[in-house]
Amino acid sequence: MLDLTASHFHRGAQYGEAAADVTAHLTGEGWTERTPYHIDDGVEDARLERWDGTGDAKLGY
């Protein structure tokens, strides 16, 4: 069995930075950012801390 929620798949993946880059690009194209925003992904807080930032963002056009 493969556990895709395992922290070793996410550590160092820099999701937060990638999400910030996408958000910056899209807001420059007329999208609006709705912050703060948190996606309830059902992952326990201790595991999320090991993942580092996930860059949860909600954009509207």
C-alpha cells in the first residue's frame, strides 16, 4: 500500500512557495485572492507541521 499523505512525499516540496508564485501571477491577471484561506484536507496538525507550508489559497475571477 502506498500512503500519499506520508510526510516524506511532501517535505521540501515547497508547495507554499509554488502556490504563492501562482497566486502572484493570477492576481496580476485580474484574479482576486481570498485570504486567509485553509483547505480542510483531513490531515492531522502534527503531519501538516512536518510538511511545511502548503500555500492554501482561494482565487476568484
